[in-house]
Amino acid sequence: MMEWLTQEILAKYNYWIAVIIILIGFYAMIAKDNLIKKLIGLSLFQTGIFLYFISLGDVGVGWGLRSGTTYIIEAIPEGYIYINPLPTALILTAIVVSVSTLAVSLGLVIRIYEEYETIEESEIIEKERVL
Amino acid sequence: MIVPLDLLMLFVIVVIAIATISAKDLFSAVILFGAYSFLMAVVWAEMHSIDVSFTEAAVGAGVSTAFLIAAVSRTARWEKG
């Protein structure tokens, strides 16, 4: 039982914190009324996923419990450690994509504000109903 | 990675994320989000992903904070309800 707890819960704390961050962002996307708050929640969600991927690629130097990677080059000299480069390359692309989506959606929010003079979702729905 | 540093910074990150989504002032929410992104960049540098850390510090903490401040200054600053 104790060994299971160590191996499955404590050793993978990065994954648990990634899940917590994802759920915080998801809550903000669903429950918040303000459109900019929703976009901040979307960014938090994306960052949680990035944290999960980078944790997958990291070598477990600390407790030796997070290692899941094989070495890229077979003939690495003794004592050298390399992280898995694939998650790093993927996340590098995903960060750029995330700032692009944020920019486009903020432009749409500004346009919505010009049209409805509010960025609260419930008030926008109310004004839509009147029209 | 260094486990105590990792744990401490991830805990601070979770606290800042909760503060970000519960702030009523959107300007302070945006600044807290910039602090969140910067701490995330430090976490990635400490996880040996230096290139991701550079990109996050430039793009996440810099450009998206500027975009969000621009959007808040053109719309309403205070969240209702």
C-alpha cells in the first residue's frame, strides 16, 4: 500500500498539479461570465497541458521516479543526461499557436465590446434577446 | 530537476492560478497571469527544457500580457457579479 502510494501518487506529483491547473482553467472557461476571464482560463488550460508534456519528456534526476525516456544516442558517454527532445519541440510549437489564438480571440472580444458595449456573457445574451 | 524547488514553485503556481481567476479587477488578473507565465518559464528551465523556457518567457509572459492589457484597456476593466 505504501509502495503503491509512493509510486503512483507522490512520484507523479507533476501530473497531479498539471491536472489541477487544467481543472482551474476549465472552471474559469465554464463558470466565469466575463469573456476576458474565459480567455485567461483557456490559457491556463493550455499551460496545464504543456506542463504535462514537459514532465513526460523530463528525465527523473530528482527522485529517479519520473524517468520515462530512452536515450537518443546509444553511445552517450557515461554521466551525460539528455531529455527527450520530442515533447520539447511539440510544446515549442504549441506555445506559439496558443499566443496566436489568444490574439485572435482578444480581437473578437474587442469587436464584441464595440457592438454590445459589454463583455459579460449574460448581458450579451440579454441584448441579443431584445433585438 | 531539483525536487524541493520544483514542488515549491508548482505550489506557488497553483496559488497564483486560483488568484488569477478569482480577481475581480481584470487588470490585476492580467498581471497575475504574467507572473504565472514567468514562474512557469522558471519551472521549465529547471526541468531542462531551456528552449521552451525562453519561448514562454518571451511569448507567454511578454507578448500575451501586452495583448491582454491592450484588450482590457479597450474594454471594461471591472468584472461584474
